[in-house]
Amino acid sequence: MSTSTITHNISQTAKNKGHRELRIGLFGFGVVGSGVVKILQQKREEFKRLFKTDVYVDRICVRDTEKKREALYPNDRITTNPIDLIEDESLDCIIEVIGGEFEARDIIIRSLRSRKHVITANKLLLSYDIEYLRQAAFRTGVQLLYAASVCGSVPVLRAIDELASSDTIRSIKGIVNGSTNFILTAMSQEGLCYEQACAEARRLGFLEADPSLDVSGADATQKLSVLIYHAFGAHVLPSDIKREGIEGVTADDFVRAREQKATIKLIARATCDPSGKIEASVAPEVVPLSHIFANTQNEFNALEIVADHAGPQLLYGKGAGSLPTASAVVSDLLELVKD
Ligand SMILES: NC(=O)c1ccc[n+]([C@@H]2O[C@H](COP(=O)([O-])OP(=O)(O)OC[C@H]3O[C@@H](n4cnc5c(N)ncnc54)[C@H](OP(=O)(O)O)[C@@H]3O)[C@@H](O)[C@H]2O)c1
């Protein structure tokens, strides 16, 4: 499924050196936002040289300007007022990495209406509003890009788009949530019980204070909804995907799995039969040790895509974290630059 047609060009107004500019307004300066700032600061000169485009964060909007940040950035360019970014006509692109639903939705809609390209990592919002947001972008002739919303650094949506344009995708299946995969890896390798593994994941920053979205499988259903939209061209709501979390998985389950030369993974899967009927689920599954999913450990993700002519293809890599996720956001920025 291709992204909306681009008619809004990035700024041609660079004052000197014949460069174009891609001026960015960044909403959110947390885990992902600080990764974006770091990568762009590091790559700015290289992008100027390679793409003749100066790509930089011009303004940032946060909740609290006093907070200590993981990346260096001038304080006088940080605001708490969304209008400072949304109504700034010199900005070409808004990156939304605040998370959540309603405020993020409002920021994205208003940015699209003011003819700014939008990049987001927000799978929660996309899983409910993907159709509406894409239409809004299409109507105003700007791009809505969201490579970072599923599987972090792993370019699963681009691979699916590419394959779907020339083939028919029949199934997608994989490990799409790094936090639960970290917990299940700790249970499998260290023999920990569920509570011990959760405590370990939290200590190492792989689990949020409120882990319910991850361990219940809800986060994985949101990602699967976005994957299904691209693979099969249908919008299936997360609430329509069968879901079982990992809260009930015990140390004894791992002992039994090991006896069968297997382990346990939280698997998101969806199939589309020739009549267009889609079956989708997220649930813990017993996986043979010989399968690549069994060797997908900690915060890593893996996705298998099966298409009629191409057969099975596999993608694997880091599914979360500051720099891996930010690298997917930057890949979207480069789509804008190259377009
Ligand atoms: N973390 C990951 O590995 C990862 C991976 C894939 C996708 N994502 C997605 O990326 C998004 C961001 O995640 P994150 O981990 O970076 O979150 P985070 O660390 O909690 O950062 C959120 C940032 O947004 C700011 N913010 C929150 N509400 C705001 C508002 N109403 N107006 C302005 N700023 C606001 C916060 O400001 P203050 O700092 O001032 O509080 C903070 O800087 C989420 O949609 C998440 O699902 C994250």
C-alpha cells in the first residue's frame, strides 16, 4: 500500500550553499525523541553532502522544559505550547513521539491540515485511526510516515509494501513485542518464574512501570493491526484480534517445552485466505528450538512474511530502544528528502 502522493515540497529557501532544508518540529523529547536528536546531530553534515539537504530539528515541544534530557539541545528552542510548532509555517515536517491517543491525534491532524508532513511511531493511534489519518494526509497532499511504529528498527512495513505491490501476501507471523520477549527469554534461559523475569526486565529498562499493555498482548495486537493493513489492505481493529497475554505462562511450561526441544514465545499471526477472510491472533505458542523465533532473544523482533510467489521471507532486528527506533524515524525523514 503506497503512501499518499506528495505535493508539498520541502523548503527550497535555504539561504546559502544551494541546500534545500527539511525543518523539523519534534513533539516529545523522551526515549525516541532524544534518539532522533542525537542521530540527526551526528548525521547532519553527511546528509547535506549526500542529499544536498539540511535536515535538522528546529523546535521541540515537551510537557516540562525543566527536565534533564538525554541529548544536548538549545533550551530556547524548546516549548510547551503545541501551537508554536503547528502554526510555524517555516516547518516542513512534524515528528510525533509523545505516545498516547488523544493529544497525539490532535497534533497529527492539525499538522496535516497545516500542510506539514508527519512522522509518527504511535502504533496505538495508528491501530485505531490509520485509515482516517492516511486520508487526512492524502487530502492535503502531504506524507504520513510511520516506519518506527512496528518492530522499531526493522523495516517490516517497507518490506511488506514492496512485496504486496508485486505479489500476494498470505500470512505474517512473528515476535513483535520486545518487552514480553525479554521476559520469556529470561524465563527460558535462567529458569526464572514470571514475577522474577518481570522484575529483571523492569530493572534493565525493558518494562514500563505499568507493564499491562505489553504482558496482556495488547501492544502486539496494535502492531498486528498495522501490519495487517499493509499486508492485506484491510483495517482490523486490535479489539477484533484474538488475544492471550503471557501472564499465565509458568516456569513449569518451560520445563515441558524443553522436554519437547521447544520453547515458548508470544507470537502475533495473521492469515488471509483467497476469499479475503482474515484470521488474526496474539498468544504464547510452543516454538521448536530449531526455529529462528526460538533464537530471537531479549528485545529482538522477528517477522516471517509468506507470499504466493516469493514464498517465506524473514526480517530480524532490534524492535525497541532509543537509537533503533529513532533510526526508523530518520529513515522516514530520508523518504521525504529523496522523494
Ligand atoms: N521507546 C521505544 O522503544 C519505542 C519503540 C517503538 C515505538 N515507540 C513509540 O514512540 C512513542 C514515544 O515513546 P517514548 O518511549 O519515546 O516515550 P517517552 O520516553 O515517555 O517520551 C514521551 C515524550 O513526550 C513528551 N510529551 C508527552 N505528552 C506530551 C504533550 N501533550 N505535549 C508535548 N510533549 C509531550 C514528554 O515530555 P516530558 O519529557 O516533558 O514529560 C516526553 O518527552 C510512543 O508512541 C511509543 O509507543 C517507542
